[in-house]
Amino acid sequence: MMAKCIDIAEKNLKSIFRDKKSLLFLVLMPILFYSLMGFIFGSIDGNGDVVTYKIGWVDLDNSQSNNATRNLDYLYGVINSSDAFDLSVETNDTATTKLEEGDLHAYVIFPEGFELYINGTGPATQPILIYFKASASDITRSIISQTIVGSINGIINYNPTDIYVISENKNIGGKEINSITQGTPGYIMYGILSSITGGVILLTSERKDGQLKRLESSKITPKDMMLGYFITYTVIILMQTLIGIINLSLFGFKPAYSDIFSLLVGNLIVVILMSFFQNALGLVCSAMFKTPEAAGGGVWVILFPLMTFSGAYFPIDVLLPNLLPYISWLPTRIVVVLFQDLMVNAVSFFSWTILLPCIYLIIQSIILFFIGNKMYKKFAQSTD
């Protein structure tokens, strides 16, 4: 059986690569798509990942204000009551350690004389310092710093005064992640999933032209044809993903990774798993839409929500927190998070935060594969 499905895959690939228009499309589409993403997002920083930010609160101020609403304890209570932040009192050393280990998203340092200054009884003091990991994106920095400083200014200036608090952002350790790197996990997932259109059109075209019937008469089973289709589009997906990575590198893609194995092998495994899911989905779509004319546009009815709620376009953790429990199980969401961990967050492939989602993705794909297998057999034998 393996020889037969390889023969079918070879037939499909030769047919595609011999057609200059098809070959040009397969090469140019990822170049154009990833170049467009590079031009649009190459200079714009990207991606917030959380709703509630864990912030360390470091008080280096020995001065004390007698005003009940203009002291650090009061400010701490007001800001901590917000859903946006989870504050914890820290020393400078503990805050630095927790930030480096990922237990904090940032920490803020209040300098000596801060309380007297906001009370209007002391001289101007140094800006409060807000420390981030170098890999934090600009949207994360903006949300944290603007909300904290805006909250403080709003509290102390309920009657207009000339007292305004300013802040200065600092980095701690790590590798700074640019916008194109932040967005690459979503771009790759989008590129892989969008290639389903070509596969569905191929299958429906072969049925319409009667090739499936002719192949069946030559003792090739639907399972052989199905596996041949899987091999064909896995090869194409790997080729297009490689083109995409090379292209995005020209626009500044620089992954932050735990080790070479996680970067190369780990991401390759995720691409193959996503290809498995995409191919299984293609079998289902082929049986649903039946003709190449219907498949070309109809498949996007399924693709659109899968892509929209994947986090490829916008940080759903921040913008759609109420939907997160319901969409975190989507295969496309799982893949984007896996790519983010492997390419942006420098997580090892052997971490359970990687292995468990991979297992879950395999289970989903196997279930969809069996559904697609049954639907494809009926589809291949249908003559209407």
C-alpha cells in the first residue's frame, strides 16, 4: 500500500510541478504573502499575551505623606483592585529574579522622595522605573506603563495641580523580540492552513474529471489515494513554510529559542502536525463541497473562523478574554501558541507546555482523519 500511495504522491507532485502556472503559484504565493506581512508589520511591534499582568511593586521611598490618598499604600490598593493587574510587594532583588524567571511581567520601582513629591511638599524626584524583560513587546509595555502611570496621575490629580508622575521603561536580560518575530507564528500558521484550498480543488477536480474512478479500477484503494494526497501536500507545505521562513528572515525575523533541537526539529514537528490536521480537514471539505467551483470559495467558510480565533491576526488574550476558554482548544490556536513558545518565548520542545498541546493536536487530527476517511470513501465512489 505504501508503494501505491507514494506513486500517487509522485504523480500529483509531477503534475503540479510540470504545470508552470501551478509551480509559479506555489512559489510566488508564500513569497508575496510573507513579504506583505514583512512590509506591514516589520516596523510595528506586536503581540500582547495576557489579560491580567503580574507586577512587582518595589518601594524604595523612605519619605511618608500624611495625605490618605497620596501615599504608596493607597495607590497600591487602588491599582491592585483593577482586573488588569495582580500586584505583589517585592524587594529589588526578588523582583529581578521573578521577572527573569517569568513569574512577573514587569516590576515598578518608586524612588526616594516619591510620596512627598506627589503630596506637593517635596522637590521633584526621579521618574518611577518600570522594568521589563527584553522580549516584552511594545503593546505589553504600553499597556502596563500607561495604565500604571495614568492611574497614579488620575488619583493624585482629582483636583488639577501641576504634580505629574512620569516613568521610564528599562529592560532586564533576555533577547529583545522585534515585531516581525512576534508575528511570525501566526503568519506561518496562516500560510499552512491557506494551502488547503489547492488540495481541496485537486481532489474535487479529480472526481469531476473521473480520475478517481479510473484509479479505483486499477486496484488503487481510496486509502491509497488519500495517503498519496497527504504526502503531496505535506511536501508542498514544508516547501512553502521554508520559503516563508527565509523570506521573513529578510525582514528581520530572529527567533528566540531554547536550543537548536527545539528550533529546528521542534518547529518541524509542529509544521507536520499542522499539515496532518490540514490534510484531514481537506478530505472533509472535499466531500462537503464536491466540485472545484464550490470548493474554491466554500472552504473559506471553515477557514475564516479557524484563522480569526487563532491569535494570528491580533492578541486574543487581550482583546477577547471572555472567548479564550472556548477557543483555546482550536487546532489553529494550539499551533500558534506552540510556534510562539518555540520561536518567541524560548521554551524547550521537551517541556510539557509543548508536549501536551502536541498530543492534543495529534488526537484532534486522528479524529478528523477517521471522519475524513469515511466521507472520502463515499465521495470517491459517488457519481452524482
